[in-house]
Amino acid sequence: MRSDGTTLRRFRIAIQEIYGRHSVHVASVPIHEVVEGQTVWQGTVEVFSLIGDPAATTVYVWGRDPAGTCCATVLGLDPITSPQDAVRADIAADVRSKLTRH
């Protein structure tokens, strides 16, 4: 399910604040990530074209809460080449973060 206009605007603002670049929304991609038969993440990743960045041309963004007020952003830099790669990288980072806290 594609995010609404308000959420997409929030995501564009977040991209501007985080990366200092303007962006253009290009796609909404549904992702259902399953590990060992269990859903670990399900939602829509919004794909934006990043304007004027010398290294990355794509940024992947999705809401971390139902209202879309908190979001995850992942740049499309090798090895991240798809929305699914971005979600997997975020999940892995979250797991690593939880492991280092204990």
C-alpha cells in the first residue's frame, strides 16, 4: 500500500534534513520479510531519487510507526540495491544494536 501524500511529504523533509538533498518519489514497494517462517517486517518502502548526491542516487524510506512520524532511511549504496536489501540491512543493524546493549 502506497503512503499518502502527507507521509510522502514528511519523508521528503526527513531526506532533506538527514542528507541535505532534495528528492523525488519514484515508487512504493511492498515488502514482506520472513526469517525462519516468522514475519520480521511487513510494510511499504518508499523509493526516492536523491538529487545532487555524488555517491547515492536512491534512498529507501519507510515509517517506523503507523503515523509515519518516525522513519527509517537507507541510502542505495553498494551492497544496498533494492528496497528489500534496505529493510534487511535495517533489521540487521537493529539486531546488532540490541546485542551490544546486553
